[in-house]
Amino acid sequence: MGTQAAFDLNTALDQWRAALAEQSLGSREIEVLEAHLHDTMAGLKESGAWSDVEAFLVARRRLGGAEAVGEQFRIAKP
């Protein structure tokens, strides 16, 4: 049996940012989304029942996938 690699929040965030950048989101848009992601994670972790990985995955899902977020930004831009 193999061992699972430990969750690295910084790596997960880097991958998430890269996925958003692939959707042609600008750095400012990504910063705003990341702030929302961190706020959601903090809210989840306040109860003490959520680990970093759980809070990250739930917060990311609540914001939507990179493709869906990118599409919403494309629709919203004039």
C-alpha cells in the first residue's frame, strides 16, 4: 500500500490560480476570487470541524469551477 501525499495548500492555490489564468482571467480578477476563497475557507474553519483540505475543496466548489467562473467573467465584460 502506498502513502498519500500530504495536502499542500500553497500548491493547491497555485494550481487553482493557474486554472483561472487559463480562462483568460486577469491578475486582479484572480486576486478578488482568491480573497473570496480565503474568506469562505476561514468561515468554514471557524467551527474547527474543517481541515485545510476540506475547507479549500468546499470553498473552491462554492465559487465554481475555473471554466464556469471564466465564462461568467466573459459574459459580464462589455
